[in-house]
Amino acid sequence: MNHGGGGGGGGGNVHNPNRTFDSNGPEVKVRGSASHVFEKYLQLARDANSAGDRVMAENYLQHAEHYFRIMAAQQAQMQQYQQQQQQQQQQQVQANGNGQPRLNSGDQSYIQQPAQSGSAPSFSLNEAGMAEEDEEGQEAGAE
């Protein structure tokens, strides 16, 4: 059993999008889901850039990119899980023979947002000091 603190993996392929992360970034501690920590570091990068500290802004952007990659991995894992569930339901339909899937009381369907195409975006600050994704030209914090 792992009773130690901190993040880190090693727990197998258990999907938990609500996992809480503790991040000890430069001059700040951020706690929350991967998306919350990602958004917080983007805001800190904007603030640092507005204050004229480009080095700290870049540091915050690197932290944000780390959590962006975690979110992408979670999304890929969720899609794999959904594909497995769909395959199991199709097998149950075929095994049942009447065209109706047999659902166990614990089966649930989850809606997942479509995956972003391509590799992870490159983060930078535009001239206005806003974080942006270079590949798509959209603001990184926009939903």
C-alpha cells in the first residue's frame, strides 16, 4: 500500500479524472484536478508576463504544459476504456441473441469530449501577454 504523499503514478491503469494533484511550483503551491492546475499555471504565466517577468512566465508555462500532457493522457485512457466497454456490450448483444444488450446494474455510459488532433501544442506568450497554443492559434485557456 502506498501511504506516502505526493503525486506520481504506479497505481496501474486506474482512470480517475477527478484525481487531485499537489503541485509545488515556483513561489506557489497549487492543488486541484489536472485541468484546474493547468488553468492556474496559465493565469500565473499571464500575470508574470504582465508584470514584465518573462522568465517566470515561461516557467509557469512549462508547468502548465506538464498538466496539459496529464489531461491528454487521461483523455486517451478514457477513450480506450469507452472502446472496451463498447466491445463488451457488442459481445453481450451477440451472446444474448435477441439484439438487446444486457446491462448490469453498475454499467454507465460516459460522454467524452473529442480528442484533440496532433501532438501536444507548443505554449508561448503572444505580444499581448496571453498564453496561446501555437499549433491552432487559439488561446490555451479557452474552452
